[in-house]
Amino acid sequence: MPQSPYELHKDILLDDSYSTARRLQDFVLHQYESERYPFDANQCVGGFDSRHLQIYSDLKEWFSNHGRDPVFREIAEIISVRRLKEALENLEELDHLRAMKPETYHAEIGESPVDAHKSAVERCEWFHRRYVAQGTLEE
């Protein structure tokens, strides 16, 4: 039997240091639990280079033919746990920021604490909306 593309590309699927790897992770999560993790190939695949497009195609075909094999499940569960950890850490930071007085926020030299706080809250809120939209957290 040929080697699973999930096993073959495990390093890429578990690498979160570049956006295309993250999009492939989104696809794996969608395969893992499609009703929870939405995935729109039209919004992602068009930006893939030929290598990553081939990986996407291989994953899609393998899953169609072999379903949830043990390597697939292991990778999907690792990605899911990591995403949940990120989302919860972001939510904790957002709660912390919302609870503090903006004027006490530590700002960089030349930046007002209030402005820096506002930017930090907006960043955390953006990530929170993204985690909710991606199915990692419920509202």
C-alpha cells in the first residue's frame, strides 16, 4: 500500500510557521469534523503554489479512498488541540485586556498607553472572531 500523504507531509501539516501550511491544516480539520470546521477551497487553493496544490490534492484523494486512517486522526487531533490552545490563550489575553484600565497598559516609547491598549484589544478581538469563524471556539 502506498504511503499516506498525511504521513508523508506530516512535517508540513504540523508546521504552523507559514500561511499555506496553516491552510492545509484548515483542510485537515475540515476533513476531520466538517460540520465544525468550515473550509472553502476557492478561498485557499488558488493561492497555493504547485507543491502545496499537489499536497492538497493528494490529501483529498487519500481521504476519499481511505477515510480516517490512524495517521490522519493523529495529525488532525494534534492540530485541533494546538488551535484550541491558541484560541484559549488569545481569549485569556482579551479578557485580561478588557479588565484592565487602558491608561495602565505598558506601551512602547512614543506610544500612548491608551492607544497601545486599544490596538492590543482590537488584535485579540480579530483573532477571536477568526477562531470562532474557523470552528475552533464557539461564540
